[in-house]
Amino acid sequence: MMNLPAVFEISSVTFRYSEATALDDVTLSISAMERIALLGANGSGKSTLLRLLAGLAFPTSGSTAFCGEPLTEEYFDDAKLSRGFRRRVGVVFQNSDVQLFNPTVFDEVAFGPLQLGWTKPETIERVDAALNDMEIFHLKHRSPHRLSGGEKKRVALASVLVLDPDVLLVDEPTAALDPKSQDHVIEFLFGCAGKKTVITATHDLSIIKDIADRCIVLENGHIAGDGSARSIHGDWDLLQRAHLVHVHRHRHGSGDVHAHPHVHRAHDPLHLA
């Protein structure tokens, strides 16, 4: 993997909203086929960074590049370049409702291929395959907006995967999902190893060992840590500083007070084996 070319290059990137700085002088390189987890508490900058990589926002200063091409507003004004980028880079948003707008699940998944000028037989074949891969073929003629949260997430994934992108950008993939739906999404991301570049923004520490080989920790718009999933998993000082864990204190019968790193139950305990 180390010898594979860079997919994204982020150089001295700062991004400011009117009221705050979301990213401050961030530099990093992401290689082809890497599975990366962008970790951080709410407001750390991870979702903003994902938007920059998706070409949905542009740096206040610094630069982002995809396969050597600078991602600028002018780049996306070129219909051919923009279409090529959207074909190669798929985005799955945290809130599936903002991504789903067609009357049926089939129409939703077919939208991208039809925009790219695929033939009707090819579109039907690829849509059916994507629905089968996500185990939602039985929902083909249903309205996306009448589905459960987990079903919507799988429709959103299918609408991206039907184009077979080289890169997947996924924002909080397990947010608000029931355990069964979480397992399905995690299993899919686990299966992307060696097949796609996958960059996932999350604050759920319980899933990173399955979905990522490398973790980048963001804190207040800065990169606070960058390393293997295992090494980041075990760096409790870093995780505590980044507000991804907290210290649980309790008093023993002897009166001694002990402090232990603790993950909120909603995120499930860390398994370091």
C-alpha cells in the first residue's frame, strides 16, 4: 500500500465559517486503497474535511488535490471534469434523507447511471446488482422516504455503489441505526479492504478496528494524531484529549479513588484484542 499513488493531497488547508475556524493548517496525504477513519468529537473538523475531499466545499487557504488535479470551483465548473470526479468519488451523507429524492428505490439508484448516459439495459442490470449487494432488492418499488433508517442508509449506499467508484467518503455510517443495520454497514465497509479507498468520518470508536487500517484524529481543526487503527485505539491520552473518551472515577471501600478510561455505552466498549 505504501507504494500506491496518492489519491488525495491536502496541503496547509484552512477552512473558516463566518463564526469559527473548522480546519487550521491541515496537511495530509491519502493513498489509493487506504481505509481511513477520521476521528473526532463534534466540532473537531472531520465532517468539514470530508466535504472538502468531496468537492462540496473549498479551502479558505491552502489546497486540495485529487489524483494530482487541484479541486477548485473552476475544476467543478468544467462539466467533463466534474462528471469524471463524481463518477470516481462517491459520497454517503450522515443523514440519508438529504441524499434521497426520487419516488422509488429503483429510481434513486438508477439516477446516477442515467445522468452519465448509460443505456437502459445496462442501468437495469447494474441497479439490480447494487440492490442485491445491499440486500434491498425487495424494496425496489418502495418509496425511499417510507423506509427505516437502516434501509435508507443501504439505499444511499446502493445509489453510490452502482457507479463502482474508486473512492468512498462516508459520514457517520452507523449514526441512529439499530444494531442489525449497523452490522450490515460495518460488514460492507470491512469488505472494501483492498478494493476501494474508503474515508469514514466517525466518533464511534467501537467500529474503527473493522472499518479502517489508519486513523486520523482531529481536535479543534488540527490533526492531533495519525497512525494505525491499533495504535490509535490504544492511545488513551490522545483519545481523552480529543474528547473521544472520558475518565471514569470511582472510590473503593478503602477510600482510594481510581480513574479509568471509559467509552460511553452508546458507542460500545473498545475491544483491544
